[in-house]
Amino acid sequence: MSAQTVVVLPGHPSEPDVAALLEAHAGFCAQHSPPEDVHVLAAPRLAAEDVTFRCAREDGRLLGVGALRHLDAETAELKSMHTAAAARGRGVARTVLTDLLAIARSRGYRRVYLETGSMEAFAPARALYASAGFVACEPFADYAPSVNSSFFTLALD
């Protein structure tokens, strides 16, 4: 199996398999971050009108999720990027990221931001974002500076 057989499609946080993966995502973040620095959006918030929620599936099986949250006319934020443990290392997150960035570009956003943990458990996520061209930045939107958070941005061409 390869990431080329993975399709990224609209999804909904209330779908049972999606809800389970989002619960795993929240658990992972809570396990590796102090409570004040867990910035996971709850499922109802991921279903809001200003959020585009996507699911990566292979033969119907959920492999990963990700979301794009509208901040303003020129900027968006990546949220809830998570790959199922059994699917890690297959390029699923990169496939979801590529899809979300294409959506951002199609909507005319000029910049995409994200926040992720600064702890070792989040190193693979930081490496993915760096390899996609994201660079470190100051906190954005309502985020406060924290040693537990890493902030990144990507200028879209």
C-alpha cells in the first residue's frame, strides 16, 4: 500500500471512525502537552462553517484527518492534523497537507499558519511542516507565547 492509493475527501467529525481518530488525536496531545497548551478543536468546532475538514481514506478505511480554519480573508490555520498510528510513515500526513494547501491557494489565502507542540513527540510533525516550506514564526491569532508550542507559517504563491 502506498500514499498514492490514499484519497482525501470531505469528512465530518461526527462520523464514528473520524470521532475515534479525533479522540486519539486529543489523547496524544494531552499525553505530551500540559493542559494549558493543548489547542485541539472539539468536534463541533471542527464542523463549523469556517472550517474545512478533510479525511484521508484508503479503500474506505480512515487513515488520517486535517482541517483548514479560516482566520481572515488572507490567512488560514491548519488544525487537527493526525494520522492513525497504523498508517504512520506512509505519507498520509503529507497527502492531507498537500490537499489542504491546495484548498487554501484556491481560496486566495496568502498565508497559512499552524501551532504544534515543541516536545519530542511532535518532532515528526515539525519535520513534515519544515519539509513543506513552513518556517518558524511568532504566535498568531489568539495564541500566547509558550515554550510548549512551536508556531509556523507558509507564504502561499
